[in-house]
Amino acid sequence: MVPLRVLPHAIGSHPKLYALKMLDMIILALLLTIGSLLTWLLIMLPVDIFGWLHFPNWLSLILIVLAISWCLDD
């Protein structure tokens, strides 16, 4: 048998904890989706384009790194 003074506190605190965990999971899923899309857009697509132009893979990767460094002004 559960004492009555413990039960309302446990019921009231559970939904807040669940909502925070779900919010973290949603943010994590969004960040992973955005990261994979950016990886595909910034890395995979240029590699495919440079592969179609018959550049060596090492040259296309160097060009991509140089372009990203130039865009980020490093």
C-alpha cells in the first residue's frame, strides 16, 4: 500500500521529466537530420560532381576542403 502523501508528488513530477526527455530526443533527432543533410550537400554532392568530371578523388577532396575553409574564412 502506497502512502497518500507520496502518491500525488510522484504523479505530478513524472510528466515534466518525460516532457524534458522527449524534447531532448526531438532536438537530437533534428540536429542529426540537419547534420546528415549538410554532410550530403557539402561533401557527398561535390564529390559526385567532381567524380563526373574525372578528377582524382584526392584532388576533389582537397578542393572541397579549400572551398569550405575559404567560406568559413579560416
